[in-house]
Amino acid sequence: MMIKVFVVDDSSFFRRRITEFLSSHPEIEVIDYAVDGIEAVDKVRKLKPDIITMDIEMPRMNGIDAVKQIRKFSNTPILMFSTLTEEGAAATFDALNAGASDFLPKKFDEIAKERNEIITTLCDRVISLAKKGKMSTAPKVPDVLKRVSSTSMSAYQLAVIGASTGGPIAIEKVLKTLPASFPIPIVLIQHMPASFTGAFAERLNRMCAVNVVEAKDGDVLKNGVVYIAPGGRQMRLKRNRRENVLVVNDDPPQTTYRPSVDITFESIASEYTGRVLAIILTGMGNDGCEGARALRAKGASVWAQDEETSVVYGMPMHIVKANLADKVMSVDEIGTSLARH
């Protein structure tokens, strides 16, 4: 069954380009376009597409306001196209808060260098979001996977969180539940461009009671602080005498994900001596699965977000299928359970 895409952008060049890329996939059909938010809202009501691609800056009505209007009558997934600037980051987070599902860079060469890789990334993202949007009900999670951990939250000395597609809003929900007195550090890896993670950390720090920072090379883990891995780089933990220090660098230079959940998790499994809670939130792919396996082998507990509240049920699904999950919960349950620490 074809996935029907509705393209919203005031640039005729960009509309042609995205239509060309998407139409190259045998499962995708671009059914129409709009040049501003007002036209988009009207056409979405009539066309009922499976997914919408949306520019942010447009005349008459911008993409953020269009998302807000569309969300009043439709849950159709919306993929935003954003500029990788500080202003673009702020606008993108506003769009996600308004109800957009995910975002990609508007300059395609910032997605990947090779044309085929750009097309694959774009089409995979559209298909994943559209299929999630078509799901009416999520399969029941087996009761065994909803079991309450027998370990008291007070037994953990570190929480580590990995996320990708849909992660920014899920992370915001989780962190906003935590009190200022939250007693352990949190290490967080979100797949995100380099120009976005600083703005993401600042935004969360304003919204949350806990202190949220973009991690820097040499940071010593402190209780009650959330350390977000910088986009475009790798982050590891290193034990230095009695201190746990974050190492941020470009090694390895060629990896699928920068930052990589697996790389950070595996370093914690290797170096950290305390009890760890690992949480895998919504996201495409399987990043974090091998890292969670390594952590669990060292005694860590692993929680996974459920399918119903995941924007894309990829990363947590791999945790569940690998039988690594001690708990499978909604994003709200994850937040309230973590806050009980």
C-alpha cells in the first residue's frame, strides 16, 4: 500500500527536490503540495495524507502555527525541515512541542554527503513515521515485561538514557518530572545535529528543576546533573581515581551515529563501578541494544519505552526482542518511576 505524502514549502526548488527524492521509492507517492501554512491546513483536511513534510519559515502562516492548527483535527505525522542554526534549533523545538513528529536538515547535504544516502535516510524516515501514524492500536506488552523491578530506585548510582526519533519531547517529559534534589547523575545520548544539542540542553535547563548541560570533555559526573552528549561527537565515561569523567572526542571518526548510544553505554559498562539504570526511549534503528546488553551483563537494570507512546518503535523494540528489558513502560510512567528515586 502506497504511503501518501503531502509536501508543504514555499520554495518551488525544494518542493521539486523532495518530490523527486521521495517519488524514487516504490512505496511512496507525493500527492500534492502547499506553499504556506494556511493552504496546508485546508488541504490536509481534504486530502488526509499519511504524512506531511513541513517547512518552518513560510509566508502568511509559518510551519509552527500550521502544525498547531493541524493538530486540532488530525494526528497525521509531520516531518519538519529545519535550518541547522541556533535560531533553527529553537524553531524546531517549538514545532516539536506543537506536535510535529520529527525533523531533518533542510540542506540535504547536511543529512549525508552521498545522494543515495540522502534519499535512503529521507525515505526511511518518512516510511517509519507514516507507518506509526497508521497504527490504530499497539500490541499488548507481555505482562512479564511490565514487571516491577525488585530493586529499589535508591540502589542506583547513575542513570543513562538513549533516544533518537521522537526523543526530544520524550526526554522533556521524563526530565520535567524530576525534582531539583534528584540524587544521581544522568548521562543522555540523543541523536541530534551538532548545532542543536547546546540549544536543547539550554531549553531543558530552563524547563526542568534538574540542572541540564551539554557535556564537555573532562566533565566530572555530579549528582542531580543531566549531561547531554554533544551532537556530531562521541561521548564515553572514564574512571579516574575516584571520579567518573566524561571523555568527548571524534573517535571513532566514521560511525553511523554521532553520538552513539552503544559507544557511551559500552564505556559505562567497562568503566563504571556503581549500579546503573539504562533507559531506551523512542527512536529508529537499534542503537543502544548492544550497549544495554553490556550494561545488563554488569548488573544494570534496563527500561524500554512502550510501542504506544514511541514516535518510532525501533530502539526500544530491539531491547524488548533481545529480552533485555526489565520494564516496558509509557514515557509518562518512565518519568514518574525515575522521579521516585
